[in-house]
Amino acid sequence: MPNTTADQPRFPLARRAAVSCAGVVALTGLAGAYTPSFAYAEPPAPADRAAVAQPAADFSDCPALPAGVDPARWKCEVHTAAPRLTVGKVTVALAPITMTHAEGPLPDGTNGQVWGAMHSAPTAVPGGVSGTTQGERARRPRLAIQPEYGGRSDFYTGQFSLRFRLMSPRLPQGCTIGAGAPVDFRMKRSGPSQWISTNPPLIRFSAYDDTFAAPAAEDCGPMAGPLNRRLGLPAPSGNLMTYDATYTFRTYDQLPAR
């Protein structure tokens, strides 16, 4: 997709303790049990399994597996979401986000995850950037926001971090919400997940977080003060991320050899 970003992992492998969740059968129905993701949905009965036409998913961002794991018990998930973000005084429907990661049981039986990549695109922020004079305020330069991977993720529990790059002709390239410390999200499901198809596998879910704090934008040069006043940042409360998403997966024994 145009104007995409693909950040490399800062913490390539995260070991996660099991979390409480209905059912102990893995999403793929493979032998052996490990804790499913927070977006887990029980597979439908065989009679209800449908094959539907879906756009082919791109598995090119699937990361390399840790040493010693069974490829048939690890799956690469490609996750696409349409988020709506409220931070401070601004609410914006973000361009779609695609995240790719791998998960499965480690040789010692604990849950493992490996980050792959994230892709996103800029979205215009209503109102633009506030000017410092009456003429500048009347000609507010355009402002766009683009989410970027913040270096932390746990898809078993729905936790991940993002930074939000701010783009405008009046702003330096590094102007970012969460530049020093990323914004941490702890997503909660809005309802049960739903299998759209089992061939190919496609699961829909919705989630939200209304508890995160939004820091001030940093590295924004002389426009930092007016920009943060315009956005209402920092905002320790009153923020919201809603998240309607679908994801698909393949086990690593089904992926083409590299």
C-alpha cells in the first residue's frame, strides 16, 4: 500500500505467561494447547464451515521463528484494523492499520510471540495547524497523523504501543506524539469474535481502550506549543481508541519456503 511504514522489532521475542480465557484449544485447532489471543473465537462446527472469496492476504512480513519450535504449531497472523482515535481535543478515523506477527508455543511450553511489521498511512486531522497570527490562523496549514509501531506488543492480551507522527509543512519531520515514550494501549473486546470464513480463515472482532494517557507532541520545533494547545495535549484521560478488525493466519508449515 502507498505511504507505508514497516518498523523492525525492538524486542524480537516476548515470552508471555498464560492468561485466563474461555477454552484451551488453540485458534488453529492444532494438537497441543496454548493460550489463544485476546481476539480468539471458537471455530464453527464442521457443517457451518464456509469457503468464501476473500482478497489474498500478504504474508511477506511473517517473521523468522525462534530456534527449536514446531512450525506446524506456530501461526503467522495478518491483522487489519480500522481504528478511530480520540486524543485530547481531536477525533479522527485513522487509515487502516495492518500488523503482522507470529505466535505459538516455545520449547519450554510457554507462549511465544515474534513481531513482524506494521503498515499505515497518514490521515488528515480536521482543522490543520494553528497559526500564530490572524492570517496564519485563517490559512491553517494541513496536518496529518500517522500511527507507527511503538516497540511493544502482546497479542495474547491485547496490549501494544504506538507512536503518532504529525506531518505538516510547518512541522519538522520528527514531530511525534509519544516520541520519548510511546502510547500504551490495553485493548478490551467489545463483544465476541466472529468467524467469517474458515477457508481461508478470517475472524472479525472489535475492541477499545478508554484508559490510556496521551502525551504531548515532541520534537516539533517552535510550533510545539501552539500544536499541543490545538490538540489538547497532554491529555491524561478522556482519550479513546475503538478498533474494528479482521485477521487471518497460516501455520508456518503452510507458508512458502524463503
